[in-house]
Amino acid sequence: MNIQFCWGASRFVILVGPYAIKIARFRPFYFLWRIVYHFCMGKLMQKINQHRGDSFLKSTFRFIFMGIYANKLEYQLYKKGWRPELVPTIFSIWGLVNLQMRGEPVSDDALRACNPFADLAKDPVYEGDLIRGVNFSRFGGDIRLHDYGNPQLRVFL
């Protein structure tokens, strides 16, 4: 059996057979490093003000625990109403670990040719998640989104 390990900004992923196991990452030191970095660059207040009405404490909590938040959001979105554009999330253990079905990798070129979210991908708010092949899988013959834990995607999913 082939086992692969991957990671993103908020989660570690273990690919085992037909499954993807997503494990939340905690980032307290990265958070502190980003504060120092933005302070030194003179952009700390600009970054703090970017949170569109969220309190600093709430934003800090989300940043540090983004992996849990992303896992919970994926599970809730999938269970709320199945969509054929999403890879199934089978279950979640309190957001710490998600079990998702696994598809075949999709290249950026293949995604450009057949993106199920082509219209939304033109919007700068969503483009980062919806134009990169690494966020998609070929599942059941179709290209589907497997990384849908971004809170901004919740609006249309």
C-alpha cells in the first residue's frame, strides 16, 4: 500500500489507499513570527484592520487553530448538502482529524480546461483556492474540490 505525506498552511495530510486523512496543525509560533514580521515591515495595523470587523482575539484564535476550523467547516459543508463538485468528507473527530475520500491528482492545466468553479475562480477573493490544481482531485471521473475548508468559500458552498 502506497502512503504519502503532504502538508498545507493549516493541515497535515496522509494519503492512504482511497483515503485522505487531514490532521489539524496548530500555529502559535508562526502567529508570533507574523506579528514581528508585520511590525518590522510597518504593516501591523494594516494587517490587523484587514479582519473586516472580527475582533483581534477572534482572528488570533482562528489563525492559530485554522486547521481545526478548516476541518470542521469541510465536514459541515459536505454534510449540510452534498454537492457533486466536492470530494466527500466521510467523518470528522472534533475537527482535529477528517477522513475524506481520495481522488487522483489534477494538474493546473487540466483544471484550467475543466474547472467546476470557473466563474468563481475569476473573483480575486476565491481565486487562490480555485485556480490551483493541488486543491482539486479527479474523483469518479470528474474534477472536484477537496480543499474547501477556507471560510470564504462557505458563502457559495
